[in-house]
Amino acid sequence: MNGHREKMMSPARRADLARDTFVVMLVIGVVLLAVKLSNVLLLVFAGVVFSALLRLIGDPIRYRLGLSRGLSILAAIAILAAILGLTGWLFGAQLSAQFSEISGRIPSGIGQFRSMIERLPFGEQIAGGLNTLPSSGFLSGVAGFAMTTVGALANLLVVIVGGIFIATAPRYYFAGIAGLFPDDARPNVRDALEAIDVALGKFLQGQLLTMLIDGVLAGIGLWLIGVPAPLALGVFLGVVNFIPFFGPFIGAIPGVLVALTAGPMTALYAAGVYLVVSQLEGNLVSPLLQQRLVSLPPALTIFAVLAFSVLFGTLGAIVAAPLTAMLYTGAIVLWAQDALDEDVKTPGTNNG
């Protein structure tokens, strides 16, 4: 029976079947390879994000002074190095001392929190569950991204070097990616890459401004109510706020625990500070920035951060939002605007 079908199948049909089988196997192979190389791909994308940061700083210099792209990127690197060096010179010793103080106070804060829980109805059962979380493990979980950065210095070097190379010649890599597609698809791919590039730059611009504003407001608020180590806690909140939606919650945990060592009311006031900062960001800062800089569905970002956190850990959580902005923009340009022939607003475009 099967032999009879093979005889009845035309050569064109056999060629189509062979081609379709090859395409399916190729897609499966690419997916399996991507899963195996997921950590490498995340590092590559982190390099792309760093290159966008360098161009965010360097492009205005290039346009104003008429410099080449290479010199403008070199200037951007010098500016970043100067900012980091000046920050370390002005606040390095203070930050080091305050982070050490935080490390010493958090276990005490966890102990006081457990004692408070035990006084509540069914508190002993809840506290028993908390006792399964060692203080040191909890601390490393809260500041996991910092520990990962210290422990992955080689990966950080790869990201920096790769980002510099990409930033100096982004159009070269755009052309290389577009060259992987058929000739008739290359213009659309180039348009998508250009839109993705703009969206990533705008996303970083808005996110960095949000991080700065939230960190400063939280640090000032914690200092006013007398929480120990307010500078370090403000810096920590600002950094983790790179992770949308979940960053403010992660950043508030050590601050409330440290404040608890100064008294329950101080902890309550600290929670209020974080709540006020979060509300200001959600209702004032983010809407103003998003109106001008980025448009990304909140639910999509939340699920992306959750999924990448589960699949790839801390690094996945860090890159989830910018990667989502890129994929969302590419999907709009390649599908919604082309296939549907609709003028859909992409992330990074102005609302008007």
C-alpha cells in the first residue's frame, strides 16, 4: 500500500515534502540549539543592551561635534568611566560601609520579623515555614543579581567587549542579519531592526531615568525617617528597578528589614516611603516617561519577567524587559504593519 502511494506521488510533491520536512527539522534544531546555548544568547543580548547604552550617550556627542562613531563611543566609555570613578571617589567608602551594615542588620531584622509573626494567630505555623529560609540564603536571594555580577566577572567582560564592538558598527550587524533572509524580505527586516534599535534606546532612556528618580526619592525618604544605611538602600532600589514591576518590591525588602532593627514604627514608616515612591512612579513618573519614550503592554512585561526568571534565573529577569520591547517591536513591524497593513504604534514612538 505504502509502495503504491510512493509510486503515485509526483516528483514535485516529493520535493515539497522533502523541503517541508527539512524546514521542520531545521526549526526543531534551531530551537534545541537555542535552549542549549540560552546562557550564551542572554550574554549576547546583554551585550546588545550595553551597546545601546553606549550609543545613547555617544550619539548626541557625535551629532553635536561631528565625530566619527568610533570616537563618539570612546567618549561614551570615558564618560561612563568618569561617572563610576567619581561616584566611587565620593561615595565608595560610605557605600561599602553601609552595605556591610545592611548585611549585618538583615539577619536581625528577619529574626524580629519572625518574632512578630509568632505572636499572631497561627503565627507559629507561619514562622515555622520562615525558619526553613536561612537568613544568609534570604540575603543572597534579595541581592542575587549583585552576587552574580561579582561571581561572573568573565561574563561581564564579554558583555562589555561585545557591546563596544556592536556599538561601533551597528549597521554592519544589521546588514548581516538581514542577509540571512531572502532578497524580497530584507527591506522589511531592515525596517524592523531599525525600529527595534530605536525602541531599545528609548526603553533604556526611560528605565534609567526611572531608576535614578526612584533611588534618589527612596534614599532621601529613608534618611528623613532615620533608617540606617539610607544611601546604600536607595542605590539598591534604583538598581533593581531595572526589573519592571518586581524591582520595587525586591528593593523594598532589605530596607524594611533594616528599618525593623530600629523599631517596628520605623519599619512601618519605611514601608510607607517605599509605597509612596512606588505610587509616584506608577502614577506620575512612568506615565510621563512612557508617553514620550516607550509604549509596552504592562501584562506582557509582567509575564515576560516571570517567564525569563523561571527559565534563566537572575540574568533572565534582568534582560526580560528590554528583550520583550525588542520582540514586541519586531512583531509589530513585521506582522501588524506589513501583513495587516495597519499603522500600529511601536515602542519608542511619540504619542503626539
